[in-house]
Amino acid sequence: MSVLTSPRGKVEVVHCRRTESQDIYCIKNLIRKFTQKLFGNLNIIYLLEKANLAITLHNDQEEIMAQATFLDYPNWNIATQDDWVSVFRELDSDIPCTPLNTLFMHLFVAVDEYSVGCCKEIIRTVFKAVLDLHFVFLIVPSCMSLGSTLITVFSQVGYVPSLTNDEDFAVHVCHRHNHYPQLHIRKARVEDHDDLMPIFLHHGTILKETYGEYFLAELIEAQDEENHAVVCEVEGVAVGFMSVCSQVNLELLHKCFDLGPFHGLCVPHQDDILEPPQEFSIHESSDSKLKNSGEESQKIVKEPQEAVSLDTRESIQRKGTEATVEEALSPVTSENTGEVEDSEKLSQVSSMVYMGYYISHRSSLSLSLPEDTSSFRPIYKGASTAFCIQLFFIDEKYEARSLDFMNFVFHLFRDKDFCIVSVPHLTPEFVLIQSFVKVVPFNNCTLEQDLYVFHRAGLLKTIKIRLATLSDTPGVEKLVSTLMPCKSILEDLKQYNEARRDPDGTPLQVFVAEVAEQVVGIAVIRNEMDIEYIRSHYNIEDFIYFNHHQREEHGHLYHFVLNPIFRHYTKFFLKEILRLGYKSCLYYPVYPQVKEGKVQSPKAHSLTSALHYLVPVRPRRQIVYPLEKLGINAPSKEVSKDALSYALNHTNRKLSLEPKITVNAKIVVVGASNVGISFLETLVFCSHLKFSNLTLISTYGLPGKKLLGNEQRKFLANDHCYNDRDHELMSLCSWVNVVAAKMTAIDRAAKQVIVSGEKVVLYDHLILCTGRQYQVPCPTEVDISLHPTNREVSNSCLRRYTGPIPCNHFTLNDEEDCLRALAWIKNNSITAEGNVIIYGNSVDTYTTVETLLNLGVRGSCIHLVQHPPTSIITCINDCAVEGAIEEALQAAGVNVYRDALLAQWNNGLYSDPIHTASFTTPAKPFQLPCSMFFSFLEKNVDYETFKAFNDACLVYDGRLVIDSNFHTNDIAIRAAGPLTKFSNRYYSNEWTHSNFNSKEIGFQLAAAMLKLFDPTLEPVTEPPADLDRLIPMYKGAKVKGGILPGSYHYLHVSKPAIPTPLEVQRAQSDFGSEIVTGNVKNGNYFRIHINKYRMVETITCLSKVPFPASNYIRLFGQHEQALNNLCARYEDGLVPDLYSYFTEPWCMALFHDRFIDLRKALHQILSSKEDENLPSMEELARQIEDEEINLPEKPRNYLKRVFQETIYRPLVEKSILDYLHYNHYHLPMYAWPGII
């Protein structure tokens, strides 16, 4: 925030922010003829798309005061974008401009009255935001003066000719030191105390209270060879302080952190033990090789510190642990006397750093916590080569120049190569440590501090990015020699040097990063040849305007390797790749791993340390097209093809200088339920935030491993929240630490979760999403020889089974359980001679019966035993569907027993394995032979989970009690999903999260958490007292489906509601209407319930043939008129079959993922006042409803006539046509003006 004063004395408070697309209209209005003469006739949208940095200045009323756009190459075509440096070096050799320290102004506009102040404020903001920036150039025609505004910040340095004509252009430059200069650093003196104390106390009073009022003065006085205190000063006043010390407790650090990548912060010594002894060596897997002694990290698998082979793609289970480096270090100046010395030292130390910079990885998706006692730790004998920062603070006004300290303090310790600092992990990443590398802690580390490391070679500013040459091969070989994809990288380098393209003709580019004539990085890109598929399957248009990027400007990143001591130059490396390669976008896919351990990748990629400088791109929901019916009107094969699934990551020119906000808070999610996955998905896809400590605790790790394969039918019903493909498209394992273990206890005081094996996982925010599971039933233990009935037996469903679980007893709660059951069936000849008992009343009993029949188990050997119902509402709640299931069970010969209670296993004798199972009924008991026993009794909270809650004193009342904001009675612990219930103070015990869509619950939970971390959101405020007494209501559809006996494909979509029998619903006066086509006997039953507001409220499908369930789910919540006047057509007998009706070309837009955006746009038009002489259509309808106007005709006819005769119709038509035109690649079956 700054205050500007106009020449007339008017005052305006202005704020700086990044330019947004909605600013374009105002920017155009600020362009004058003089602006066009200075900068040319510009396409503003195109310019902003290609800009590296665009700054907007606005006032308190959000009115735009000024805007400036900066790129990393000159305008007016005076030089090519990949070779402008030589032109400017020849112009003035005293200006050491490089791609690292230079930007070019391509546009500046401002409100005339405040233009001078706005210009200076924008320039100051640019220098503050881009720390390496030293020069901003402005090129204008030589015949033009800069005017009264730009002349105040730019000075002329010469003239350059145009590449395309005879015109000359004047070059002007703006220097950093005139606007936001480097800070002067010197040794601290005692007299600095009075200047520093106000800044020191602004950051907290703990040290003063602990050590006394003169603690700072005593620290300054205590300086010696091992302890130094330095300050930065501005105009003779100290504005920042740093205390450094050469005494480092390396023994403690070696125990707690994986310092292998930095050789333990020690000088290499001949007695160092870097490899594990033979007896401790870990067997190599068939597809990967462990190369890091730090593999025992609790994070399961850390973010790779350099490129890793494709064979270990799934190994990124550790979200990046190093600090995001949004800005580089201090720029090169004449004061940087250590540049030459550091360059010489680079040759001595850099090899040691990257040669030992191995990558920890696993070939599996997740793994259990290993035993610390068997893990190897390197032993370093050399002297310490690190010093530490003990205390640091700086005035917020100058915080962006914090890195200016580093050059000075490294000169104080000339024999040290590393600077380290530890900070409490909840401390937001301030500017100083954003250029440090965050060190990965071991899993047994209980320190509440994060460790950051910076190497002195990171101060070098001579890094140069260029296209590779043949002479770079030895340097690249040395760089990548320890990396798994070494062979692939070298092959690509050879191919580039020989042909500049692949054998198939795809253009290939290889870039190297060079420092002090050493290769310290390499990147391999190809042209993105599948851009139509990417556009149609991923939301890349969240980040770019696709139509403003040429096809050849899209690049595909295959390899990216950068020496870790230059990690803070990653974004610069990526930016230079875009500039030198004439690209505007880069894409990097992360392919999943299949069950056999082989990777689904057509070409070799390597995992890259640049991953966390890219943004993950959300996948798009796809329409299931009736291709045969559409014929030539179907989408192109590039759009509709079934390609390999992968998670897409992206960067572009606009993102090259945009920082991410790092959130170091330890967020631990317990349970890989749909709620938990949705919560993690929402956080991960916040592109401007980087969550560095997301952890999932789950018994089997992340779901989506395709354990059963697509060809096998599922034992369990499907809620259509996530499928295996969805998990592949997200690749949460790239961003989330996975602990494959079970929670056994919660220590609220220490903020620890205890997991299997007494391991500890620390948390700041704990999210409980364990859900409820089927439990082992507890037999009533009555003797059926006495012929008891259910009335004589106490219901044991509330009792917990405590005995040993029989080996042939199965409770199926996830895919891992289903896999075990499938293995048992195959290994024990169940299909040939086994008797299978399925006990329960849920939909899962029917899907399991169908799966067993499909596997070859005879129907006569399947016994479906239904427990006495606890409610009058059945699991299907539709008599027609239930009748079809009953007939199918009877036709298959499945034995069905109703109202049966489990009495005994094996007549009360030892129950492992189960040979017989006895049951009581309202009439007489019975006994069944048993080879497998499936239990699907009512779901409940797992006992160990309940015990963990109970022992932690979390309020539990049948379920875990929460408030309307997901809080338990512990503010640091939130919970969501079927596990929970609302507190009794809401008086809504019938409503729980079980009534709602789990994916929506997870999203809302994440939205509540994001208010704590995202500065772009409104700050959290306490809700009004009356609203705090209301439970939140969610609108997402509840979905269930599966394959039922008789090979019926079943889908049921309904609104969130308290369960009510269907017949009772139909009896309600406001029920609405039903549209039913087909019948269950023919296997083409389709039922749609239209409520009283004529909205689709319920969908039920039962079909003998598969149908596009994802399409039909999109019908929920649509108005029947949007379905081509469905009710009227049905009443006229024009809709004999809804299955066929919804494969017609007209309805494809209904299933499109952006149809909801069209609806919102149309609603905005009709609710806005588009004509000054008329109210909005929405306001007009309200006036009619309130009888504020008298009508000579029916209200519907009046509204229709007004719509037809006013501006609203053409606006609506234009919005629809724009939607169809923009999404034509998905919707080519629609015609619009201009294509006929």
C-alpha cells in the first residue's frame, strides 16, 4: 500500500497486485495515442499471455490506476528473443545485463493525474518482487520522447536498429539502485542496539523476557572468531540483524535429518563410511535400486532431489521438502568481491555435492514404516563445513533484500561452505529461507524445527542457460552419472546433437545450465504433439488462454536435472527454457505404475526436482459419447481416444516469476476415505499454495492401485466419487507423504498420532476421515439344538466380537480386502465345491453375490442370509428393482434366508476356520456348511479407532461429535464423513455427513481449512450466534451403483435427504412427477423423479447392458426444460426409451463439464440490469410474484415477450453460441452461425 499525491494535491491510496484477465477492459481504456506510438499497436490479451510479469495498481475502490507489463526479451523487433544479450552488451559494456538480471517494459498505462507516482511505485514493486533484477529496459522509436512520466525513471543509453526495417530505436534503462537498492552490510556495533530493539520487539518479546532487556547488546559484544553479528543499514540506520556462529551440533543433525545430499555438512574424509555394511544392505527390487542411506524417512518417499528413473515414478510419495525458491539471490555488483573466489571453490565442492545427491525411492505405492534399528546412517569423519544463523530479523520494509546478508557472512567464515538455519515449522517461509533448501527429516525426528541449508556457491550469479553442444557431453555424463535415468538422458543428448529431432520427426531441444564453465544442469524438451488431447482432458485453460498460443509453443518436459546447490535457480532455468526454446508453455506428465511394476509410459521421463515449481492441472470430466450414433459428428480421435492416464503438471511464461506461498504446517489426514482423498485433492490443486507437509495415514496407503483390474467385477457397490483412473489423473503420491500404517492412539498434548509399531507422526492439524467399516459379527452363542427363535435371543449386533477372526471370514471394506477374498476363492477351489455364506442387508451383499456368480461359484452354493432389518427402508428402496433382484437370485439358484441372526460358528467350538454357521429366525433355526463367510452387517467405527478417540478424550456419542465447522472438542483436530455426527446442541441427530456426498464433504472441509492458510481469502470471522446453531446443508447428489444379480447394471442418484420409503415419498402432496420407461424384466428400466420445481431429483437405472453412468449423474439438478422439455415430450408419448433419449446428439452439452459455467453465465445475464430502462428479468419476475405490477396477460407470456423484445435474448444467444464455439472440440455435433 502506498499513498500518491497528484499535482493538484489530491490523495489516492493505491495497492499493487498481479494483473488479472478482468483488468483488460480498463487497461484498454487507459491506452492513449501516445501510448500506441511508444509501444505499438498491442493485443493486450496476447501480451499478458506472454508476459513474465504484469503489475496492476488499483485504489481502495478497485479502480485501476496503472498497469505495466514486462517480458524477458525486447519489443519492437530489435533483436530475437533468444539472442538479445549481445546487442545490449555492444550498446553499453558498462551495463552487465544478463537474462538473470534484466527485464523489458512492453507496456505502461496510467491515470494521467497520478501517472508519475504510479510509474515509480510499479518500478519499485518490480525490483522488490524480482530480487535478481538489476535493469529494466525500455525501447521506443527514436523519434519519440518518453513523455513527462517515464522520463522520471528511465535514462537513455543509446540507439539500436530494427531487424526488419531501417528505423532506429532508442534504448532507455532503469537501475535498481535508484528504486530498491541492495542493503549495505557491516559488522554490528553496540550503538546499533537502539535502532534494532524496536524491530526486534516487533517480532516478539520472548527472548527479551528470557535473557533480559540488553540481550541484543550482549550478543553484539560477545563477538569473536566463532560468533559474529552483522547488520544491514539504510542511511546510517540499522534496519536488520543477523547473528551467526560456527559451532554446529552435527551429531544431533545427523540423527534427525538426512544430510547425505550435503555429505553430512562435513569435509570429505578418507575414513567416511557412506555405504551400509553387507549385513545391513537392503535387497534391490527388480525395477529400482536404493541409493540413499536416508530411506527410513517417515515421509515414506521424499521428493526426488534430482531426476530419477521412470521405473520409480511412484516414488514421489514425499511432497517437496525444500523451500520453494520464488526469487533468486542478491544480484551481481561490483561489491561482490567473492564471486571469483566462489567460482574457483565451485570446482572443488560441486562434484561432491551432486555426486552424493542420491535419491531415496520405492517401487511400491506405499510401504510400512521401517525399523530404525535396522536402518543405516552414514558416518562422517571430516571437519564441519557449516555455520549456523542463530538470530535474524529485519524491518519488513527491507525484507525482500534479506539475501544481501549472505555474501557478507560467508566471507566471515571463509572455510565454511554451508550456512544452516532452523526455524519452528509453523513459521511462514520468510524471504531469507526461500532460497535455502529444506532438509528431509528422518522418521524418528521429534524436533519441532525445520532445517534449511544454503551453499556458498549458490551466491554465484554467473549461471547461464544455453542450448547444448557436443562438447557438453562429458560434463553432462559427470552430472547425471549417479542418477537412474542417466542412460535415457545421454541418449536424448546424443540424438539432439546428431539430428535436433527424434527419429519420428518430433523437434527435440536440450538445454544446459552452466556456472564457471561447468555443466550444473540439463533439461530435455520436445514439442508437445498431443496438445488437443491435453486441452480436452485437463483444465489448462485455468492457466492460459489457449487460442493465444501457437501449437509449436507448447513444450513437453522429459528430463530436468539441476545440481542441488543451485536449486534456487530452478524457476530461472524453466524461464530460460521458454525464452530460448520459443515456448510459452511446458507440460510434465507423471505416469502411474501398474500392478506388475511396469510403467505405462510411451517414452522415458524422469522424475524431476522441478516438479514443485510446476502447478498440477486438474483433470476434466469426460463425456461418454455414443460414437456410432454420432457418426461424423463425433469428436476427433485426438479428443475421444483412450490414452494412457497420467497426472499433468504445467508452467508457462506468466507463472515464471509468480511465487507460491509455502505452508509448512503439518496436516495429517487419517483414513484414505473419499472424504480424505477429496480433502487432499482440494489442497494439492491450490496452484498458488505449496503444502510441504501433507501426510496420509492409511492401512494400505493411497487407493487406486488397480488391484482387481478392470476386467473383474467389483465385490462392493460404487459411490462414483473416485475410480482408479481418477487416482491416476491426480497422482496424490507426488504431493502427499504416505504412512502405510494404522492409527492406534492420539496424544493431544504432544500433538502426535501413534501408528502401528509405536511409531509417531507429528501434526499441527489432524483430520480424521476414517469412515465406518463392516465389522466381524458377534454370534449370539445360543444352542440351536434347543430350537430357539429370534424373540428368545438378545440382539448381539451392538456387541463387539473379541475372539480370533477365522481365516475364512471376510469383511470387505476396500479393494485390499476384496483382493484377499479373491485370492482365497482361487486358492481353495471355492468355485468348484465351496459353500459361501453372505450375511447382511446392504447393497454390497447383492454385488458380492453377482461377483461370486461371475467367478464361477454355483448359485446353489451361495447362501444369502439377511439380518433382521433395523429400518423399514430397504437398501434399494424401489420395489421394481427389488423384484428383479429376487427373480435373478431365484433363477441363479441362490439360497436366500431372511430375518436370520448368527447364532454360532462350528456349533460353538473353536471357530477357525468356519465349517458351519448356525442361525436363528422368527420360526426355526438352521445350519449351513461354510467354506467362506462374508459379513456385511451395519457399518460401525473400527474398535481400535474408537479406542484411540476415547483414550484421547474426544467426545464420542455413537460417532465422533463435531460442530458445524468440522471441529471436535480439540481445536487442532477436525473430523468429517460417516465417522461423525453433529453435536446435540444442533437438535439434528437425524442429519449426519452420511446423508451427503462424501466428495463434497471433503471439499468443504478443505475450504474451511484454507481460510487459515490462504491470504487471498477473506479472514476467518466468527459466524453470527444464530447461524452457529445451524448445521450446514450440502447439495451434491448421493450416488450408489454396481452390478446386481442377473448382471443388472444399477445406478441410483438422489438428493441428500433423511431416508424415507419410496411409497411414503410418492404419497406426499408436493412429490412432483415420475417419468419411467422400460421395465425391469426387459432390463431397460429408467426412472426419473421430477420435483415440484420441475428439477431432476432422483434417477434410477437398471439395465442388462452397461450404460454411461457418469453422463446420467450430470442430469441431477437440471430443470426438465433443459432436458429438451422432457415432461411435455413424455406426456406426448415422444420418449419411449430414456436410454435412447439421452444418447441423442442434442443432449451432449448437458454432460459437458463446463455446462454449469454456461448456466451461471446465463443466470448472470438474466439477473443483471442490462437495460437502463428495464429491470432485470429476475427483478421483473419478483415484481410479478409480489403483485407489484398488473398484467393484461399471463405472467409467463409477459416474461417471454419481454425477453424476446429486449436485449436479453441476443445476450443469451451470444453466450450460448460462444460456449459452443469455444468448446467445439468436445461438442462438434452442434451447429452455429458461420459453419453452415
